[in-house]
Amino acid sequence: MNNSPYHRLPPGPPGFSRREFLWRSGGGLGGLALTGLLHSQGLLAGEPDAGQIPANDPSRAFVYPPKARRVVQLFMAGAASHIDLFDHKPALKQRDGQPWDPGETVELFQDGHGATLASPWEFRPYGQSGKWLSEIVAPLGAVVDELAFVHNLVGKTGVHSQATLLQATGFNTPGFPGMGAWVSYGLGSMNENLPTFVVLPDRRGFPSNGAKNWDAAFLPAQHQGTLVRVGAPNPIEALHPPDTGFITGAGEADGLSIMREINREHAAQRPGDERLEARIRSYELAARMQLAAPEALDLSGESPKTLERYGIDPTTRQWPKEINAAEEMDRFGRKCLTARRLLERGVRFVQIWSGCDNGFPRRNWDSHEDIERDHGPLALGFSKGAAALILDLKERGLLEDTIVLWTTEFGRMPCAQSGRGRDHNPFCFTNWLCGGGIRPGVTHGPSDEWGYKPADRANPTQVYDIHATMLRLLGFDHTRLTFRHNGIDRRLTDVHGKVIEPLLA
Amino acid sequence: MLGLLFAQVPSSLGAEDDLSPPRPASETVDFERDIRPIFERACIDCHGPEKQKSGYRLDSRNAALNGGDVSAPNIRPGDSAGSPLIRFVAGLDTDLRMPARGEALSTEEVNRLRAWIDQGAVWPESASPPTPDPLDWWSLKPLARPACPPVSEAGWVRNPIDAFVLARLEEHGLSPAPEADRRTLIRRLSFDLLGLPPAPAEVEDFVNDPAPDAYARLVDRLLASPRHGERWARHWLDVVHYGDTHGYDKDQPRPNAWPYRDYVIRALDEDKPYGRFVREQLAGDVLYPGTEDGIVALGFIAAGPWDLIGHAEVPETKVDGQIARMLDRDDMVANTLTTFCSTTVHCARCHNHKFDPIQQVDYYRLQAVFAALDRADKSYDPDPALAQQRAALDRRLHRIKARKQDLDAVLTAAGGPELNALDQAIAAARDRAKTGQRAEFGWHSAIESAPDTVKWVQVDLGEPVAIAAVEYVGCHDDFNGIGDGFGFPPRFKIELSDDPEFHDDVRLLADRTEADAPNPGVKPQRIEAAGGRGRFVRITATRLAPRQNDFIFALAEVRVFDQEGRNVALKATVTASDSIEAPPRWSRINLVDGYAYGAGESDASKETGAELERRRSEWVAANVPAELLASLETVRREQQETEAAIAALPPPRKVYAGTVHSGSGSFRGTGAEGGRPRPIHVLARGDVRQPRDEVRPGTLPFIPGTPDEFGLPNPHPEGARRAALARWVTDPRNPLTWRSIVNRVWQHHFGRGLVDSPNDFGRMGQAPSHPELLDWLASEFVARGGSLKDLHRLIVTSATYRQASVVSLDALEQGRRIDVDNRLLWRMNRRKLEAEAVRDAMLAVAGKLDLTMGGPGFQDFVVEKPEHSPHYQYHLADPNDPSLHRRSIYRFLVRSQPQPFMAALDCADPSMSVDRRNQTLTALQALALRNDRLVIALAAAFAERLTAESTDAGSRIERAFRLALGRPATPDEREALTGYARQHGLPNACRVLFNLNEFTFVD
């Protein structure tokens, strides 16, 4: 039986049916383990109120042989330009500086409708697949044959907050669980001593909506993303007590032991309330996590070769104030390497952010003024670490059951804004995926000659389709992975989503 | 593999090349025999009772013949070739082929369908399933007061609640638990009613009080405590998803949200009748004019998150702007129906509700109720006398202005074309002066924390030019009340060079670096250059301009004139030491865009407004009759006096509320149109690009005999819509409102509601465990005038509530066998304290709780980078700062960055309606309770308190147990903790107490 601290809890307290308590408080044991437990105890079938809670039973949805067990999501905050990274458009170069007229009225977010703007970077083909990539994501050339590109993603609006939420949670208003929370809810934990869903934020801050992007919302709190601030003095909130002078290792051990005794006596006088025992155990698991987490986050044992591969600068150095590629590589590389260590140790879902909120000077991908200035360092930064992560996972045999998903808020326009920038393009952008049952080396759903809209406007790809595909590879029917909240059986894919069959290996 | 394409090829019909549908069959078609099986095999999964894709279904005659979002009617009797259904299933429409999934229809089946349609699409009424009565659902049935059921153990019954509960227990062969002991009862009551532990003396008084009414007096005392409103307001704010920031992108603070939070506390403490409480929150301004509560209660409408960028940066003319506003109204509608009526109405935004009798049109009628509103600060005067005075002055000013208008009309008529021409010139001059603030303010440097950073900006003229003069203009920005001359540096110099780096061959044109120069505001300043040649003109600030607590350099415009007087800097390339680049306002290119604030006034070819005004006065004095002049003068003086009187009033207060907003830029609101509601249409699939019929304001068809539309006269003020909705919600016949609130109250006393889905009484929710009790409570509540305190008293004085949570092993075994959920209440539920109660209890026990009520929330974080997206840094707050030791209800609630300690303890998420808290027990929660900095600080404070109040180690531990747990320590506990405190210090022993199960659970 799996006794994760996040997926806790033995059968329930008085006052709630055992099954209901488990689901309401988060299932505890991880959906599948729990379902097994319930089945073994005949609880799913035999109880008088059977049928009242099945909406919150993820095992109902677990119907396909799973191809993947873990997910890494790379999220570019601020909206990364598909046509400067992955979606090669020779027309932009041919007609650089000429008026850009797609033959219809274009509604832009900031009215930045300048002339056609060529990418400042050269593209060239890579790998067996001959996929064209921009020079600022050249490191990905080494793994390009692992990747599956989707170039016809469409969003709902060009508003950062809504678009970030949509890609992160499947809804464009706050109050819905992040996709990592859904995966945690569906699959539970593989290592009770570490969180199931870990978020590695940008060092500069949070993206639009902050924690709403990795919140558990109505799902029980243990499914919420746990923030790990890579490189910070206290990477996990409250993992250790602050330095106060009166807390010592010996005092902690003795204190926990006294607590346990008093709690045991208290519980013994109150038979039949399993929450009391569960809470005692949560303190034991917390103590185990205090040992397990620092070990997982410690990069000092990694070889110089590994550090170099991830673009990590092993020396401690002062970085310039301006955004620069070396620092982006180092910071993002550390997160990617940390992700690999976490995945190896059983973390289900790691979300890595590049860029934070919208401000000046730019600290994310929202390049209204100057694509070259922001996209250059950010792209080199993330692509170095991402390529290293994919290679590393592959070498360790983890890529075959780990999905890597690259996404962003929306794309950017083929025309110029403020001379050298690009305005928002919610009508077309790119995602790529690899590993975990994704068909390698393919490109699906082309965009039009400008990268302005999908080539086939009637059949675009939406975030729901990406999420449905991901859930399918994890073994779920996305229409059945539900949680009833305020009278609605909520899904990651809302009422939409089609599995993109051609992306399945 | 590049460009792998996956066109979906439908299974062939054999008619792929033929653009006409297959021929119809010739024999007579029978619906039941020939047609229904086709629908059931191929269509019903997506177009039936479960799903209605595109709003279309093929399981009932009416819907099949008339329904559908896209191409209705899809079946045209007698015309199979013209029926879209045939085009779809025959594969003739390349965009839409049906069925979308699964096997296509055979040619024979298509032929059969054609024949059926051509023969008139006969669909016998008997073939459609009977429509169930939509109101045949427990929560929609009229409220009736049931009689108390008979019970055999009548002696146990303290009030009717017990009779209803006991009757069900006896039905199932169960008996209630014995009454809990007094120590347990006072702790339970204190946390339930106040959210705080009882003081040791209060415990001992109650335990030793022999009077028969000791319990009743305790309940009365607790209900009268101001702590009660603070406790129960938190439950309410969970449901209405109140927060102190907007959420979404940038998550800016909402400094005036708190008056609504204080209103809720006040209303609960004053025991405001529930009906009035509801009406005030929807339409207090209309229904209770002239009251403070009638205004601040409107904070309810604005309680939820707000998409600042979707409103402030995107106008309603754009699709994204419409979506943002539609979603904003959606939140208002959902908040209203969820909170007051426990109904999930928002499903109907995209389609008719699948489970409850709510049509899309009903939903949009509700959106129409809020169609005039936005979320914004609303001004009000808390003092009714002051409010009246302000209103009287406003009316007076209005009258004066009307009279002035009349007199001006007379004057215009008398003045003829000459005066008219002057007036037009004045208006034009005023416009010229006012058109300043266009969006492009100028160039703005990065922000510095000290004034003595050197910053420069320079213009590249493209080639060396012989320069006559350089002109520069300061900016205008109302930020921090600065206005003209915003960002203008007190010390600076202007140089000319051919070297872009300004190392070589630099010619100084102006030097103001020795002493602070006066700020020229927005008046253009000209520096003569006497024909000096150079390609680059650089302005360098050697001392920056103060802004708030920081320093900047900003300029609106730089002009460089050549010998012919041409501005050669226009559209030149601008570089700078740095630039915040926040277009459209702040951008390097704005420096040479030919526009600066107040530019019109500097146009030398036009007379200034002042000159024109002087000419007009001269003309009037010479040509207008004295009597009219005197009247004009009187009106002018009266206007001035009235405006001065208004200005002399204390400034109005503000509450963030649902209100008619008068704004500018993209976020204009409806104020400029006098608050006329935006037109609301039914939106196909909830898509703003697919508007259907316009709707009038109305509500759900849940009260038989009341119309779904309010039937308001045209025109009507927008508030009439909200007032109508408020009346509907609080109509005694509304089946939902009264059941909803008594269930919420019940839930917080027993840990679960009689209906265990408090926000949803629909078909997806739970059925009530005691339907008669629920109805009796609701009826009793209405009969008692909606007094929440009476309801609390009724519940907590019942024998049901007073049961022990611990029962004998036999009773436990029997209870769990028959009713494992304890739905029937054969004992009391043990409850886990919420985040707020845990934090407040620690503060109280440590002797640090600050009971100051009301006002702006305390901020247990430090804000960094406030200018764009504030970073709320909790770890920078000082846990020993006494201003952070107020009750948790007064915490400033940030939506994007939840407080880590409170979030670990499952506090409510202000981005969604929380009807019941999650209750998790995770390792991260254990870590938070052990290691959070506030917990550590309070453990130390608790230890100090014990040291001050008791003299020896043993009695300190004894006192600690009484404070923290309301009971004496057992000898074992005392010994263990005394020893531990001796070895590791009393603060660590206090930390152990804070972390005990007993601290967090209430029996």
C-alpha cells in the first residue's frame, strides 16, 4: 500500500463514508492504489450510497494501457513566437518590410500592425526528419527527431492571463486545477517522500495569475503543485525551521516523539477516527521528506560533463543586469537537471517556467518592442536545457514513459510592432511533444504561409486536444477523468478535446 | 516525415463524386421501424439526452425539427434535398460530415431518411419520451412546513430539530449519543460561534456553573460577542469568493474591497434579517437609499476576480474585450445564483442546462441584470447627513448649470454670428489644450532608487547637420499627482557630437549640472545652437527627478531645428542609456513623434484660449444688456460657491463594488451613457461572435406564476433590474433561497450540511439527508424574520448538537454498521479546525491576538515591483510585527499568491466559490505547522506568556494545557513536557502543543 504524504490517508473517519472521505480529502493513496484498496474491501460496489460519488473516481477513466507515467511541461510565459523558433516561414523573409496583408481585417491586441517582419534569425534543417529550426533553438537540433510538432494551435483570446490559464488549466478563468494537479489526482504518487506535482518557477517571479496556474482548485490540496525554487536558500516552503536559536536536531527528535505519544493516547480515547492516526503519520512522512527533498535537489554530485551538457555554469558568478543567454542557460539548465532528478525519484509531473510576469525591462517572452533582445537569450536558454533533459532522459531509459510538452500562451504576429517587435497572435501557435508514446519526428497541422492562422482553419488544434492526447498516453479517457464540483463534473478538457491520433506512436 | 498530413477520410458512401444526394426510397417509411434505429445507432450519442452537440438533439420531435445552433431547421418536411441533415449524413457538405465519429450511414439509410423527410417527416407524438415536469425536484418544490414527527424517546427532544433527527434514528434502530461533558461543549461552542478557544477561566466558570440555564446563557453570551460576526463572515466570504486583489495578469491590489468584508461582519453581529442582507448585496443602493450598508454591500457583486488587462487595455469594440466583459458578468451571475440559491446556472452560458431546468435564454436574462455594471471603486458617504448634504449640493449645482445653460442660450441668440465665432474659436483652443493626453506620453528611463544615477537619451539625425536650435518638452503624467514636468531632471546638460558614444568632439549646448534648475512643466524650452554641426544630440540627466520613492528621467519630445527651421529630429532614431519601453505611453519613439502634451497651445499661429476669452469679455461688455450680464454674473458666482462648498466637504469614502463606471480609455464603462445597460444577446455556444436574439432582464422560472422576464417599463434605470432580481431571490415563495441558507448554517455546526452539496441543489447535487428537517428549518427561519442568530440558537441548543462525539464501542460498532457516514447523526462529528481558526487560536493562546476590528486588511507580505505585477513576498514579513497579529478575517487576500501557511491548511481559494473546505492531512501541512515562521514566533511568545504568568516549570506546563486545550494536563503529560521544556526550552514545548492533534480537532 502506498502511504504518500500527499496521497495520504487510510479509511475514513466517522461522519463520512470511508470512500467519500477518501475522495473528498484527496484520495490519499493515489487514485489507482486507492481504487484497488476499495475494490479489495468491496467498498465500490456494496455500500448503500454507492453511485453517489463515482464522479470523483479517477479509476473509471483509467481505461487504456498507459504509455507514459510522468510528464514534464515547459511553459514559456509571455507568449513565445512560433515563427521565430519552430515554424519556418520563408514568406516573411521574402516580403520583409512590405505591407502585410492577409486579405482580411486583423484584430490586434495592441494595434501593432506594421510591415511584414522577417525573423532576425536563420533557419536550417536538422536531423533525419529535416525539420527546420531557428538558430536560437539550435541545441534542439540534436533531439529534433524525437519531437512531434503541432503548428496549428489556436487560443481563445490574446489576453495573457486568460491564455496562460487556458494552457495551464484548460479554462480561461481562474479556479480550475492545473494539468499537473489532474495528473496527480488521476495517477497518485510514485514516491511518498516527494511531492507528486512540482513547479519550478522562473527566478524572476511568477507568470500571469501566479499560483492559479498550478493550483489544485477544487481538487484536494495535495494535488497542488509544490513550488521548488531551484537555487534559492530555502527551495521548499517550511521544509526546515528558520534559524531561531532554540530549535536543535535533538530537540526536534524528542519533540516529535512526545507529540506522537500524546497523539496516540488522544486517538486511543477516540476510536474509529482514522484521521487522527493519519495525522500522526503525516508528521513522520514530513520528517522523511526533510531528508529526501534536499537529496533530490542537490546538484553537487552531478559530473562536470552533465553540468556542461545542461549549460550550467558550475562557478558562482555575478550575472549582468541585462537579460543574457549565458545566465538564461545556466538558470534553465539547473531547473531541467533538477527535473530529471525529481522524475528519477518518482515525481509525476514537473512544470518548468521560462519567464515571469509582464513588466519592464522585459523578463518574459512578451516581445512587443524587440524580438531579438528578449527571444534570443530566452530561446537559447531554454533550448539548451530542454535538449539536455531529453537526451539525458533517453539515455536513462526514462524518455519512453515520460512525456515532454513545450507550450506557451499564444504565438506572435508575422507583422512588426514598434519596428522590431511582434504583437500577440492567439490565432496560431506551436506546441511540441516528445517521449512517452509520442510519435517521434513528425509535424502535424501546418499553419498558413505567414504563420498567421492554421492552414486548415476549420480544423485547428486546441489545448483540449493536447491535453486529451496527454491523458490518453497516461492511460485515461479524458472524458471520464472527472471531479464533481458545484454540481458540474469538471474535466481538464472541459466539454471538448479529441485525441490527436497521428501523434501517437 | 515533415508535413505529415492526416486528413480525415470518412468511410465512403459511394456517392463521393456525386454532388446530389442519393435518391429517396419509394415505399412508405415508418418512423419507429425505419428511422429511429438510424438515429439511435449513429446520432443519439452526441445529439441526445446526454450531449447536445451544436445544440441539436434527435430524441424528441420538436428539438429535431426545430433545434440546432448552426443550420436550423435541420429537417425540412417535404424537402429532403433542402434539409441540412441530409447534406451532413450524405457527405455533401465538406465542412461538416455526420456522424463525426463511427460508421457513416449507408446509401440505403440515407435514402430511407430522404424518403421519410419527403413524405413529411412524420414523427408521432407518442414516439417522443414524455417531458418530465422540470420543477419536479426536491429543491424546486414550494416550501412547506412539515409537522414534527412522533418519536418514542420524547424525553430526549429539546426542540423540534431533535424530533426530526430522532425519528430517523429510531426508524433505523439507532439511538442518539449521550450529551457531551461541559468542557467539550464550551470548546465546541467557542470554536463554532467565535472561531476561538475559550479562556481557561471561562471553561472553569461554565464547568462549575450549577444553574440549569448555564448552557443557554453561554450560548447567548457567545452570540452577542463581536467575535461571532468575524467567525461567520469568513464562511460567507468563502462562498462569495472575496479577495483583496484582482487576480489574473498583474494581480493588482484592490485597496477598497474591505468595506464589504466589514459590512458582512457588521451584518452578522447586528443579526440583520437575512432577506435584507441579500437585498442589500444585490441592490442596496436602490432598495435602501441613503444608507451606508446599501452601498458597501454592493461589494458582493464585485467580490470575485477581475481581468484588469482584458478591460483596461482592450476596448469593448474588440472581440477580446467583449469576451472579458462577458466572462466578468458570468462571474456576477454565477456568484449570485450559487451564493443565494445554491444553483449552478453558468452551465447555461453555452447550452441549455443538461440536468436542471435552465435554458440558455434564462441565463442571458440574468446577464442582462448586470449589463450596466463594472467592478470599480464606488464613492459614498458613511454619514447619512453628509450624504444628504452632498446630494443637495450636487442637485443645486445641477440646477445652477441648467440655468447657466439657459442664460447662455439667450446670450448666444443675442450675440449673433460674431459671438458664435468667438465661442467656436474658444472651444477649439480648449480642445487643442485638452487633446493632450494622447496615449504617447514620451520616453521614460528605468526607475532608480537613488537620484544620482546618470542617464541619457539621444537623437540620431542620420548625418551631421548645422543646427539652429534644440527644443525639449517635459512630460505630463498624473502618477503620484505629479502632472506637468513629470520626470524632468533637476540637473542635466545638452550636447552635440558626431560620435554616438560622445567621447570625442563633444560640443556643449547647455549645462544645468551645477545647480537644480526649476521644472519647466510642459512648456517647450529652446536652446540656441548657433549653427553648430553634429549628427547626434544627447540630453544627459545628472540628477534624476523624484517620482514616488524612486527616481526617473522622462521627456515628451525633442526637436532639433536646422537653419531652415525644419525639425530634423522628427522620426529620427532614438537611443538611451535605458528605457522602460511600456508602449504606447512610454517608448523611445515617442520622443520624436511630433507630439507632446499641450502641443495645441504652443501652436503660434493660433490665439491662445486666454486671449480669446479676453476678447469675448470685451465684446460681451460692449454688446450685451446689463440685466443679462448681471444674471450671468450671479450664476457664475453661485456655481463657484457651490463648487467650493462641495470641495470643502470631507472626501467621500470608497468601496470596490459592482457599479456604473465612468472611465476613460479602454475601460469606459457605461457611465458616459448614463448607466444604460449594454445590450445582451443569447450567444450561440457562449461565443461573443455568434450573437442570437437580444434578451430582456429576467431570472429563472423557479417560482410558478412569476414571469421569467421582469417586465420592466422602457426605459428603466439599471438598478431596477437588480432590485427585481433581489426581490425574486428573497421572495418567500422562492424555493431555493431559504433552504440554501439554513443548510449552510447547519453545515458549519455539524461539519456537513443536510444537503452535502451546499452550492448545488440541482440534479447533480446531493439529496438532503433529512428533507423534512430542512424544510422545517427553512420555514421556521422565514417565520422568525430571517434571524440568523435565532437559527444558531435553535441549532446549538438542540440535543442533537449537544451529543458527544465519542461513544461506547458498542454504539460505535452499531452506528458504523447501520450508518457509517453518520448521516443520521447518532453522534456529533469531530471537526478539524480551518486555517483561520488554527492561526487565531495560536495567536490567542500566545497572548498576542490583536482584536482591533475592521479597516484595511493587514498585509503579511512585502510588495516588490509594485509598478507592474506586484510580487507579494510573504517570507519578507516580520512574524513578530504586532500589526500582523489580528484575526485572520482581516488578512489581505492575494489571489495569485496564496499565503503559504494558510494555503497548506486548506484555506479558501478566493478565485472560486468554496462551499466547504477541503480537509487534507499532508506532510506539507505538518511542515507548515512545525516550521512556519509565525508558528515559531508564537511558540516563543506563548513561552514568554507562561513564564510571566506562572513561576515554576510544572505550573507553566499545566497552564499551557489549559490555555491551548481547555483542560488540565495528565500527570504523564505534565512530566513529559516539563522534562522536555527543561532540556530543550519552553518555546519548543509550546510548539509541541500547537502541533498536537487535540489542538486541531474539536470533539
